[in-house]
Amino acid sequence: MNTTRLPANGIRVAYLDGLAAKGTFIHFYDPDGRRYGLPTYPYRWAPNGLLTVRQLRARGLRPGGQQPAAQILWRRGKRVAYLYLACLALPKRTATPAQLAALDAAMRARRTCPSCGLEKPYCIPRSLGECNDCAGW
């Protein structure tokens, strides 16, 4: 497992540092990681090169076993998003043809009504146990 971390002084955000130098308290700005254990940034203030899992997925990447390098906190600290180094991210794995065939078969089974045996364009509701036509909807 890769344990590469951010620099010891964290990645600083110049604008936020300027506000802090003027005496403004900035919630959840801890680029050194002293207060929260991990370098922490406010919502929408993550530095370049650090991405959330969703941002990695949108770029066709995955964390690849690396530990979170930093975090974003918001909503009074009740919400957290972990940030990963983009330079250590790996490409997303692709499904094999056998896995894709298995997924197709599973979805076909979810769309097939056990009462009438017809394949529907929607998944059969588990609450009904049969298609809408057989259930009388």
C-alpha cells in the first residue's frame, strides 16, 4: 500500500493564508493537519492535485489503494470528503466480457416476471413480486 503523503507543511491556499494573517478565523482550514489529523480544507477550497473519489471517477481514475491525503469538512464538521493525490491515482478497471455477461443475465432476471414469464422494460418491484400487469396496476 502506498503511503505517500502531502508535504510536511501541507498544500497552502494563498488566499486563505492571507485571510488568516489578517486575523480572520477560517473554519476547517488546517493545511498542516495539526487540528484534524489530516490536512483539512473548507468546502470548495481544495488545492489543485487533490481530488475526491467522484472527481477521480469522472476522469476515469480510482484511488488505487492510496490513503486519503487530505479532507474537506463542511456543515459544521458533520460532512467529510476525503481527497486523494491525482498523481498516484490509477486507471479504473474494466469489466471482463464474462462479468458483463453475468450482469446482463442478472438484469434480465430482474426484469422477467415470474408469473407471466415476459421480460419487461423495468425491474420487477420486489414489493409486488410480479409485473405491474399481473399485479393489476
